Amino acid sequence: MTAQQESRVHEREKKLLAPYAMFSANSKGRVHPEQEHAYRGPFQRDRDRILHSSAYRRLSGKMQVFTGEMGDYHRTRLTHTQEVATIARTIGRALSLNEDLIEALALLHDIGHPPYGHCGEDALNECGADVGGFSHNQFGLTIVQEIEIRFHEFPGLNLTHEALMGQLCRVDKELKGQTPLLEVQLVDAADSTTYDAHDTDDAIKLGLVSIEEMKHLTLIKDSLSFVRENFTNLNDDLLRKALVHRLLNFQVTCLLSHCAAELKQYQFQSAEEAMASDFRLGHATEIEQQKEELEKFLYHRVYRHPKLVEIRNQAQARVQQMFATYCRRPELFPEKYQARARQIGTPRMAVEYIAGMTDKFFEETFHRTHTADG
Ligand code: MG
């Protein structure tokens, strides 16, 4: 990047970002130094590298909460990720944070999810207990640092220090002395804001719960009163959509007004100053409690719904069988994974290989290997 181009990126950020944002010019750079791009800043390049990775594309075949057999309306891991990115950018722009970094972090945040969502994760964590267990947040880091191949000279995507640290903070939320950047905290808040709204939408649409059964929850009750005051004669479908729209808009608006007021008081002059303070970018306590109430309901009535428990049990049993099969027969790993299998050991490779699969590929591989195995 010429000095003129560099200053163009920096000038743009100086005009648009608040002093507490993460500026590209202050990035600690990449493990493998690279020439700057002619017209894309470092966090834009991070975002693009994640977007073009195979692990990112595979999110389209990974379930969020509901499987592909349950219909085609509900969110996949990919559409969830896109919703998080959109909501996070909306809030980030309003707070004058670095949108490029926010988008990169949002696209990255669920990239390490295994097939079958959290039940796949639990099963893999049990199977791999002797070799470090499994966490989708940690695996997201492994993917972008070791597994994705983009460059001839080294493995991984060579993301900036800030993007990697953002994901590392997701792995260990209690990293000693490592309060995340505001952009990282924002993506975390946007994640729960997004799934509270879209899981409500999907669960009602799938008929697992009704609005009637949820109307005692404060967030739902308040959103319903707003909808009824502002709209009349809504059919069931439009009522659900209006409710979810309000639920999302209400959470985002509350988060924005709460954080904007606090940030105004603190008057941070740099990202470091914000990180060193006790300020945390998130919902006000009252809204946090209302979200917890909704999340508890979703946990018991939706995530633990008999239909999902049945899918969960079958998926967990199959993950365990697949793990055992690969441990017994490492020759089943595709050729391109054999070198890594020798390097990290067969059980770890089995965990990683299964974790990389989409739900459909997992099912196909399960049936193929278990026919061949028998
Ligand atoms: Mg997520």
C-alpha cells in the first residue's frame, strides 16, 4: 500500500469511527507479514478470507437448532451467521465502531460448528475427552490457523491479530487481563439478540410452541402489546412476523440507547482505554433478565422439545459410532488428511474430520462407512 492509499483507509476511518473503535492503522498485523492491499483495509481482507473459506460455505449445510428434515423456513448456521453480521453492523455503525472488523468477527464466530449443532458438539467433546475435548469456538481458531489452505507458504488464512484475538476471547471468556475489543463484545451481544428472536420465530413457525404459550414472558408480552397497538387484523403468519420484528428491533434499540449513553459518560479516547475500563458492551440489566427468561423458556420448551431430543439422541449415538470407526480404521480418512492425522494423532483427527462435516455429508458418510464396516 502506498502512503497515499494507506492514508486513504486511515482518513476514512478517522472520519467515521469513534476514538474507542479499533482503527486499522493500529492493527498488530499478521503472523506472516503481507503487503497491504491496494484498496482494502486489513479487516476487510479478513472478512473476505473468511467469506471465501470452505468452512464458511459449509455452514449452509449445518443446522442451527432445527434440522433440514424439519422444513426449509428455519435458520441454518449460515443464515444465523448472516443475521448476526447484519445486526452487529447496524449497532456498530450507530456506535461508530469498526464495521469491517465487526463483520469479520461475526462471519468467523460460528465457523467451527460441527454437524448437528450443540448436540454434535457435546458428543464430540465426550468422544475426544482424552485428546483435548471439543469446543466449536476453539475449532473455529484451528480452522483459520491450521486447516484452511489459502497460501502456498503456510497453512491457515493469516488473519489479523485482532480477528484471532476476538475468536480467542470467545474460547476463554475469562482470559486473564484480556478484555476484548468493543467490536468483539458487540458481536457477542448481537449473537444472543439475534438467536433469541429467530429461534422464537422458527419455533412458532414449526408449531413447537404457540404465541399463546409464550405471552407470559415479559419480552413477548411487551412486544405483543406493541404489535396490537400498532396493527389490526393480522393473520397468524403476519402476527408472528410482526412480533419477531418488534422483538429484534426492541432489543437492538435498548442495547443502543443503553450503550450510547454509557459510552458518552466514559469518554474513552482509545480502544485500549475502553478495554481497560469496567465498561461492557451489552444489554442493560433489566433487558438481560428479560432475555434470560425467554432463553430459559426456549431451552426447556424448544431446545429440549421431544422432537429435538429424538434427533439429538440419534445424532449423538451416530457421532460416537463414527468416532469409534475412524479410530479403528484411520485409513478411512481421505488422502489429504493422512499427513495431519499422523501429526495430531488418529483420535484428534477423527474429532476434527467429523467436526468439519455438514449434516448431510455426515449422514451419507455414516451410512457408507457403517455398511462398509459391517
Ligand atoms: Mg452464533
